[in-house]
Amino acid sequence: MERGIGRRRLIRNGGVALVAVLLDVPVPAGAGTADPAGRFPFQDPRLPDGQRIDDLLGRLTLDEKLALLHQSQPAIPRLDIGYFKTGTEALHGVAWTNDVDDNWNVVTATEATVFPQAIGLASTWDPDLVRRIGSAVGDEVRGHHAADPTVWGLQVWAPVVNLLRDPRWGKNEEGYSEDPLLTSAIATAYGRGLSGDHPDRLKTAPVLKHYAAYNREAERSLTSANLRPRLRHEYEDAAFRPAVAADAVTGVMAGYNLVNGRPSHVNPDFAEVIRSWTDRDLYHVSDAWAPHALTLLQGYYADETEAYAAMLRAGLDSFTVDDGQPGPMVATLRDALDRGLLTVADVDASVRRVLSIRLRLGHFDPDGGPYAGIGPEVIGSPAHRQLNREAAERAMVLLRNSAGTLPLDPTRVRNVAVIGPLHDALYGDWYGGALPYRVTPLAGIRERLGDRVTVTGVEALDRVALRELATGRYLTATGTAAGQNIVAATGPATEAAHWDQNDWAGDVSTLRNAGNGRYLAGNWGPYHTAEAEIGGWFVPQQFALERQPDGAYLIRYAGYETNESWWPYPGTYLTVSADGTVGTGERALAARFGREVVRSGAATATAAAARADAVVVVVGSHPLVYGRENSDRRSLALGASQSALVEAVTSANPTTAVVLETSYPVTLAAEPATLLWTTHAGPETGRALAGTLFGDRNPGGRLTQTWYRADADLPPDLRDYDIIRTGQTYLYHRGEPLFPFGHGLSYTRFRYGELRTSAPTVGPDGTVTVTVEVTNTGRRTGDEVVQLYTRQRTSRDRMPLRQLRAFQRVTLAPGQTRRVAFAVRAAELGHWDVTRDRWVVESAGHDLLVGGSATDIRQRGTLRVRGETIPARDLSRPTRAENFDEYAGILLVDESKVRGTAVEGAGSGGWIAFAGTALEARSGTLTVRAARSAPGDGTIEVRLDSPTGPLLGRATVPSTGDRYAYTTVHATLAPTAGVRDVYLRLDAGLRVSEFTIGPPA
């Protein structure tokens, strides 16, 4: 949710409503005046920062300190300290502050530059451009803050670095890539731009989101991600660490989810790991309302006093709770101090970090610091609009151009048809600001071609009437007010009973009334046509028409779809009473409808296409429909009517360019010969699109995710985070994708010369330079994204099929050659060794692969790394159970509420494997630290070579009565010799944290 200061929020758990009435933000007292040097030492910029913070910390009362740990920090007039709030959203432009109105609509910036969605920014593969965009966004945050510092805070919650491992994630558009290197490069660039270029002071204070392994919306506060050590170090932390280590961000936000059974908000990594990545102070924050979830949803602590104390000790410094009122949090933390759960030193440590960031923002400087002069005039400036257009152009990806349709020649067209549900529309998303203006595809093409060319726009939606089959009555609008509900009306179907149906994705539709132009909406009924736009927290304009075997349809309300077990609205189908009242009920009570096509969208489109010299079809997703905050997708399929539209138009006119505008990869029933992709790219979309279609700009964007061919290529469970085992992302996917990671075509061609290395071998601490010459052999200037991948040929462990190591976007004129050089550090070729719990660089040969995508490899080379050989496992030393090689039927769980990961059997026959273990010939002893909360004994079996292989021995674990109460048990093992794979089989509910297999006791 990530908004904390609101007016009203309804939380439901198991059908029990937990109502939190949240008050309006108080208007705090402004900062007092001070002489140029300040009245107090902490206001004197000539003093060292540490000395200033010490001085201020010593002047604060305990209650003042505690209030500084809240999202809404009151002013302290006696010290000339002004109000401070956290959490301005700035993912791809200034979006909104932590406030919502009574209808759950966010309070957005009245004017701001809305850049392309985050996934679009990454699709540029251009960190320098992204840094400039971050700088522009930082300027506009400052501009809004100058206009109203009580609403627009300078701590910004961006960027998002959660890896896009599964495109069904409802918030896919918030991330950058499925690859940690690309993600971290873009995040570092954006964070640097937001931070500013001063060596010490901050323009804004960016915060990374959301640590860790956060990729699921449904039941996101109730489900845990299994994050085994290799994935944590090689994948998850690899996305977060570089931006922190580069001092491009000032803190990290915790995710709503649990990781290995422990809520992210009490993950000790915030204090013990993330802070080790930099010498700078980091100011870590909670997500909105999430501190309450520790007790109300997750039940992890007995009361909020315990929960809040645990959060602070784990390393979080800010509580995003209780709207603009820090009082309840202050009281809870005081109780924690009284009960000995916290010390004043704990509080001071967090407050020091808060003050450090505020000081760097210039908050305690008499002149406000070096960025205080930025005013509202920067918001939406012409320079930012031009930068926005550049971003939209550079983000576009040419997916397919097999017929050579693009670029269209503007001198040879006289009649152009622009067709499709997005042909004359632009949409914002949940973490974007209000679009200040809209240049739609239709408007952009008309502007580009001028009056000389006739440009016709066709929305091409099916207009339908929905007739209740039992009575022959039609669903009919009665007005545009919320209380004027739709009815099932008798008589002929008038315009009030006609609906323009748009299938978006997953065949979730919106229905716009032909009579009044408003959308069918309503949370679980009653339903009305009062909404002029698609939006709101529940997105109540979503419906699914489910075709039955006999041709009838059931209409399912699909607003705020969720799989959450506690959701209190099981009945989601439209029902019709005898008097024509339309309601909602269980599927068995659903009304059956006939779908009568009044006007065929495909027929209208093909008629327009047949008359045109060229056709542009614009289809895609709506950012708020079928997946977004709190709602994941079940399918990647583009809506059936949109796929049918593409097929019909391309058949009617071969000179058709299909434009796909989506927030995530999709699958298409038809595969058009010409396909151009863009994310939802903001108000300049139409101009950027027109310039690309007609050759003014050569597309140079590249995909940052694998586009799978079908839903079946994805694992059944979105919660399965283990990409190694499931074969997800370009790193491990062995199937043929629809479009590979890094893919993107051009209007010109590029030739790669021989790949050269500065040395054929390298030591574990060495660096090799890889060079390749790239030549534009075509007739147009174009951009190539030169991508370097490596593949380790041999390893003890399963390694990626290929892995991105470096990239560079280069612009080449026709005939121009550029020498592209990449520095490759051998240490970066290492991976996490679970046998010794550390990074390792193995002695191995590495393929060097350079080209235009993960599968479009143009040149190859080899590099020999002189590293080390991972020895056979030595289980006679204490071995953490989580450091297994393979597994099945187990969960990774919290060893204690404070730290540590254990392994728990999740069903009969669960096992963990430890490959390549050196075993002695004599008999041995298994020593296990285990816990079992259930009554009765549990068993741990030690087997060889497979889960059902030879049994070496069995340990009995008595009930310990508590999942955190561990006991140590022993078992004698049969003698065996050699290097073998060792399997531990665990009974359900039995936890193991550590074990050894050693000599006889």
C-alpha cells in the first residue's frame, strides 16, 4: 500500500473488521528564525556533522526523540526545528504524498512531469539518461516541498529494486528487470539523480523498496518466501547492495511479506547486513501500516509493544502508522522502554540516523542547504517535458519487424487509420502522478503528419447488450449518480442498455455505457454508472464475462480480485431479482446473460483498415486493471477481443504496425509481423510513438524481462521464489521464449567484430578487459545495446545458463564503428558456496558471449579463471541445515524471532540434500539441533544418494513444546566410505537448525 497518512482505512482479517480511523495531518508550527550561524551549535554548518548531531540529540527530550521515529515528525519550535514527513512517492515522477481522500483516491501532485513507468526507464538500458530523470524528479520534489513542506516531504520512497522474476506480479511495472546487475545499475543511476550531485548534502533522500524477496500481492502480509542462501546472496541482495554501497540511496524500506518465516519488518539484516554495505548512516523505514501487521495479521508478537521494540532492534528507524499522529507510537515505545524491551541507547541510535539524513537535507542549516533555492517553477518545466519525450522514445522496443513495415514513410501515406482501445487514450498508474496533459497515439500521429494526411481514429470496441436469459430483460443504466443503480429492464435495448466492452488482459473487461459514457462500477454491488474514469483503490470497474458451455454468460465482479483467505466477499457474481434489482451473490445464484453484439469492433476496424494506406493498431493493458497493488495476475494473455482485433486488422491491411502498450509481458493469440512495445510512457507517449513509427527516431530500447510463450512456462505457484529450481528468468529458463531478455530490433543493422580479451587467464582478484568493435552497416543512425554475458563451463553447483556482466548503449551513424570495452572483475564471476558459507571464485573456463540479447550472441571468447576448487563437504563441522544443495517438501523457517533460518518438514517425505560429502569408513554419529512443537516424537533419517537410498541411521526428536525450543539429539550411523550425497529426511513439523555427522560419540 505504501501510504501512511490517510483519513480512513479498513482492514479485514478473517471477516472481522478492524477499523482504523486515521486523522488528518495537523499543520505543524513552522521553523523558527535563526541568525546566519544559528542559535545552537547543531545549526552551524561550519561544525562537523557528527558534532552537530551530538548537540541536537543532547537537547531533545525522550518524547521528542520518540516522535522523530514516526512518519509524521512534529515541529519543535523551541529548537527552531520544523515539521518533517516521510514518504513522497517518486517512482517515475512526483506521484503522491502519504494522503488519501474519503474515496481512497490518492492526493496527487496537481502538476508534475510523469515519466515512463519504471520498467520503461530500465528498457532504455541507459543509466546516464535515468540519472538525469532522477535529477529532474528530485528538482520537482524540491519544488513541491518549497510550495508546501507539510505535504511534500523530501524523503522519497523510490526506486523499487524488487526483481521481476515473475511477470504475474501485480506490481511488475514498479521494478526494473529480472536481472540484478541491470536492476542495480538503473537504481543506482536514479538514486544518484534524486540525491543530487553535492558531495555531502542531499537534494532528496531516496529509499529503496522493498526488502526482501517481495514479489506477491495476494496475501502478501501472510505468506513467506523461501529464500535459500544462494538466492539471497546472488540474486536478491545483488539488486539492493550496489545502490547502497554507491551511496546513491539513504535507506531501505521493509516489505510486507515474510522471508523464511520471519516478517521482513523484523529482519535483522537491516541492522547487521545492509548497514555493513556503506559507511554512511542509513534511515530505514517501514511500509505503510505494516508495523500493525506484526500483531493483527501475522500474529508474530503478543502485543504491539513487543512488535515495535523488535522492529527498532532489527534496524528500522521509522514507523509508518497512525496517520499524522505519532502519539500512539510514542506511547507504545515508552511502554517498551518501561518493560525493558528497549533501551534509551536503542532509541538514540535510530534517532541519530534520522537526524543525520535530515541534516544532509539541509533541514538544520539556517539557509536550508544548497538545494533550498529550488522552487515550484521547475515543476513541469519545458526542459523536463523534453527530457520526458526523450525517455519515452528511448524506451520503445521493436519486438518484430519481419515484413519490414517499419519505419512507415510519411511521404507515401495519404490515409492512416489509428485503431484500438488505446489509440486515443493515455493512463496513469498507482505510483505515478496525474498526467498534466495527454498526447495520445492518435494526437501524436496527427501532429507528426499534419493536415496533408487524413488520420482516422477508431476505438474498435464491441458494443453489446446483456440480456438476462430467464426474463429477456437488459442490463440498463439509470443515471450517472452513485445512487442511480443499474437495473434489468424490460423492453427493447436502448442506448442505456448498450455497453462498450473492452477486454484488457486475462479477459477482465470494463463496460462503458453507450448512453452516458460512464463505466459500470460498484464494490460488490449495488452497481451504477457514476464513474467517468477507471481507478480507485478497489478499481470497481472490472468485470469478467464468463462464457458457459451453452453459450450463456455469467458476469463476475472482478474489482479488487484477491486470493486472500480472509477476504470477506466470496460472492462475486451478478444476480437479478424478480423486480429487476441487480446484486451480487454466489456463483450458483448468478444470473445468466446473452451477449448480443450491437456493433462489432473488429468489423468497424477492418472497414477503416481497408481504406487506409497504413494502419497503426494500439492495444495493451490498463495499469489499474487485472493486476496492481494487492492484486496479482493469473494469466499473461492479452484480452481475447484485443487479440482478435489484431488478427482481423493485420489480415485486412498488410501495412499494419501493431503497438503493444503494457506494464508487463503478455502473450498474444496472434503473432503480428510488426510489433512495437512501449510501457505506459506518460504524456509524451503519442509524440514518441509517432516519431518512432515514421522513422524520426530509431528504436533502441531492449527488454528487461523474458517474455514467455505461455502461462505454462511459469511455475504453478507465484509464491515459489526459487528461480534456480523452477527455471525462471533468462538465467535458468531452458525453453524458447517469445522474446528473450535483452531483445530489441532496429531499423539498421550492426556487425560485431572479433571479441578480444586483455589476457587469456585471470586470477581471483584480477580484472580482464573485454573489447569488441561494433559497426553500423545500415543506412540509418541507430542505437545498439551491446551486452556481455558469461557462462561458467564447470562448477560444483548449478550455474546460470548465461549471466549479464556488462552492457553499453552506443549510438552509431551509418558506417561508423565503435570500440566497446568492458572491464570484468574475476570476483564478479563468483557465486555463493553453501558448503563453506562464503563467496567463491572457482577455477573454471568461462564463455564470454557478446551480442544483442541473451540469445542473440554475435561473438564468443573464452577466459580461464584461476580460482579454487570447492572441496568435498565436511559435515563433521557444524553445518547449517539451510545450506543444502537440493530439497523437496520443506520450508525455510525462522530459527528464532530474532535471527537465523531453520529447515522444517512440510509434509511426509520432506528432505534436504548435501551433495559431495566426504564420509569415513568407520561408523559415525549424527548430532542434530532440532525443535518440535507438536506432541509426540519425530524422526530424522540419514540416507545416501537419494531420499529413498540406503539408510545410515535415524534420530528421534522428542516434542519440545515450542517451535523455538531446540534440543540436541544423537544417532549412531552405519559405517560408509567415499564421497556420497547425504540426504536428511524430516517428519512434518520438525525443525532442524544445525547438525554434524562426525566420529562415534
